[in-house]
Amino acid sequence: MKRVHVAAAVIRGVDGRILLARRADTQHQGGLWEFPGGKVEADESVATALSRELQEELGIQVTTARPLIKVQHDYPDKQVLLDVWEVSAFTGEPHGAEGQPLEWVTQRDLVNYEFPAANAPIVAAARLPAEYLITPGELETSTLLRGIQKAIAGGIKLVQLRAPNGYDPKYRDLAVDAVGLCAGKAQLMLKGPFEWLGDFPAAGWHMTSAQLRKYASKGRPLPKDRWLAASCHNAEELALAEMMDVDFVTLSPVQPTQTHPDAQPLGWEQAAQLIAGFSKPVFLLGGVGPAQREQAWEAGAQGVAGIRAFWPEA
């Protein structure tokens, strides 16, 4: 069965809302909502196909776009490769040129719409930022909390409270404070034993690669309305993350780092190859920061994660 190559767009308005279209009842996966786009023709680049499709479907001209995520999905009757770009600027007023209903939706409300199964990673990618802050270890509590506060004020939307010393009771107290600081402003990801999951309902969970190896076969430990992430370092761990139905991963180390000086870096080429075989958002980690964000996008990543590069007190 030949894989159908589709160009699709997460189109953001100036207010940050995202444009959805409803599929005609007669179409494959009819009646469900989708990110606008269409088939890439044999002689077309993805960018060209996307521009053409959005002009035909919505009557808009794309002026600024970048790669967001690639998703391979196998339906019983069809195999698709969704090549998704984020469109952040366009001219013209979007309208359903083919009679399709359109709706502008907030990031938060995307989860309330019914999409084809292949779109789940796109919904996650559309809701996630391009930068993921991991807090430094070995800081005084007051310094750590002040740093988180400052980072959020500076625009950070995704924060992992790192637990370098394993499952310390002090970490739980810190987590309570961090939950309060992030409420309504940023998504907090905690680490620790799954027994703690019920104690922090507002937080997502970031699993270590050891937890991933231990629990992947048991399936997802969290409901879909809570973020689940995992630390991955190779193709085997990415496959386990896929099996466990995580929402996103970190892939590391891309380059040499101070935190793990002995770890063998993947390099950009290998990182891009690993991402190409994985259909969920990936944050690249290890020797990267805001300056490498565009390079990460070109490699197929959601963005970059880091400690020093994003820590405001550094």
C-alpha cells in the first residue's frame, strides 16, 4: 500500500488561536475536524503543496511557515505521512472555499474537538511550546522557586522540576510550591514514582528512561488529559515511548554537555534520523539552547530543552 503524502498546517491567528476545518461526511474520516491541507503531488515540495492547498481551500497566501512535525499513521484502509507546518503569518481572510465549516480554536480547547487518529501528535505539537526548561539541581529552595518564577515571567511555558537525587521527600514539598507557581501560567512536569501521580493532578509526568524500560509494556499510567513525557537516548527507547503512548519526549544528548560529560553525543544528523522514525513531538536536549531552536526545527524537532540555556539565574 502506497503511503499518501499530505501537507497540513497548524495556522495561528494573531491572537494565537488555531484554525480548524471539518471534513465532509463523504470523505475518509468524514465529519471529524482537521488541520487544513492536502495531498503533495509527485513533483511538488511540501512548502509548495501547502501554499497551493491553503490557497485553494481557504483563499489565503502563506507568508511565514516552518516545519512542525511529521506523523506516519496506518489506518486499516490507508497509510498516510502527514507533513505538518506551522503557519504564523498569511494574507487574505480564511474562508471555507470548498464549503467546509471552519473554526478558530484556542490551544487549550483543541482537546475538545474530535480528530482522525493520525492527528493526535499534531494536537500535542500545536499545544506545546518550542522551549522546555529543566530546573538545575543542587539549588537552595528559595533560589530555585525564584528562578522558576522569573523564567515563567520571561515567557517559559513548559517546566520540568528535575529530581537529581531520586525520590526525596524534600522534592515533594518543592513540587507543591512549583505547582502553585505554574498554575495557569505554565505546564509543570514532575518526576518520581508513579505512586505520587494522584497527589499532583495538575502536573504532567516526565519519566526517566529506566521507568520507560520498566513500565512501557503496562501502557500509559495517566489519563489522556494529563501530559506524559519520557527521556530517550536511542531508537529502542523511542519505540518504548511510542508503545507507552507518551505525548512527547526529550532526546539526548545532541552535543557534549557539562551535566553528562561521559555520554556519547548523538550529533545533529543522527538526532534527525531518529526523529524521522518517530511520530511524536521531540525536544532535543544536551548542549543546545535558544540559539539552536531553528536548527532543531529543521531536524524535525518540536524545539529545544535545557537547564543552563534557559535558567534565568545562570
